[in-house]
Amino acid sequence: MSVGPTVPGPGTPGPTNPVTLSDQLARVAAAPRGPKVAAFFDYDGTVISGYSAAAFYRKRWRERDIGPVELAETLWMQLRGVRTEQEFAEALDLSLAAWRGKTEEEMEQLAADLFRDEVAAQLHSEIWQLVAAHRAAGHTVVLASSATRYQLEPIGRDLGADHILYTRLEVVDGKLTGRPDGSPLWGLGKARAVRTLAAAHDIDLRGSFAYANGDEDLLFLETVGNPVAVSPNHGLALEAGARGWPTLQCLPRGGRPGVGELLR
């Protein structure tokens, strides 16, 4: 399950290469057409405002399903932020423990309900238009996230994504064990998954696009020739400015509290 971004430093620098939505749509229209060009979209904070994991926490909070130890550990991780693969693995283990023993069907229904009732309202309209532009150009549209398939499949269907790349969860006898199945798609893991998909589907990464909001996705953005920082956090804004990457600001959507606000 995806968690929040690296805690930003004091103040977020203004982008040195800002682009408007019209600018980026024009860049997409000018790119070569066809499925060899892909558009890779990070999910949490990029496609949507905030983090899809917060919807699961809100439901558990309403149902009084969060104990004091988990409450304290989750709040600490939110305040500390996630800066390394080890820290992400720890946060993932904490969040997945609540899913232990649930069937895949239960998780699919839960995720579909939460997407319909909460997460869909957080979709950035700017990203929706960019996805539509890439699809109109015949590009391969991919969602790539450290989140799980339960979080990604509903939005993937809505956007008409051709592929979704996600953190796999271990399932034994039809039930989740509360552990990941393999390495999470965070940092280097996501970049590797993009390259693997590109090799399997003859995608030209140099001509492709990637969109992300956090500095944990630098390696992901570096896999393509056309990276775009979307409403970037402090670290990514600095890197995008230094590298001359376009920066697109999206208007916040939804307005529901995130995990940190909820627990405080």
C-alpha cells in the first residue's frame, strides 16, 4: 500500500520550468503516434490528490479497527516520512497486517467501494485530460505504483490503462498473508518494472513519457526521455529545476484528510 511522500523542507521552491496543461497536451500531440510510445503515470499524489491508502485507514478508523500500537506507529511514520526502501518496507508491513486473512474477492469489493465513494473524487482533471490525449495518440497508457492491484484496478479501468504495475501481495489458499510477494515497486523496483514492461512490449522508452510527484520516483522518471514533475514535493521540485524537467501543477481535488491529519 502506498504511503505519503518524503516530508518537505521549509517552503517548496517554485518550478524553474513550469508548463501549463495546454503546453503538455501540445507536447503529447507532437510526439510520434502508436503503442511504441508509452505514458507511465505514478498514482498517489499524481493521478489523484493525496494517497489512496488514506481511504482504507479512514474506513478502519470509522469501524474502530485501529489499535493504539498501530495508531502510534502509523503516526510516527507519517511524521518521519519515507525516504528509503527499508522505511517503505516497514510502512508496507504495518499497513498489510490489517489485510491478513481477507480473501482477494473481499479486497476487490472493498477497493471498488472505496474508489467509488471516496477516491474517484480526488482524480486530477489535468491528468484525466493527459491520459485522454495519450490514448488519442495511440500511446500505451500505464499506471505504475508502489500501491497494490486492489488500489490500482478501479482507477485503471476508469482511465482505460493498458497495463498496471503494482506491488504484489502474497496469497495462500485464496487469502492474503499480510506480506508482499516479492519486492515492492518503490524507487528502484518501480524503475525496473518499467524497463521490464518496455522490453516485453517493444516500447521506446526514449520517446516515452512519465509523470510523478515525489523524489522517491527519480529513478522512475529517469527511465524515459520525457519526464514530467506533477505538483512535485520539495525534493522533486529541486531535481526537476536542476535537470530542466517540465513541472505541471494540478489543482487539488477531494479535500478529505490524509492519514496524518486523520490520526492527529
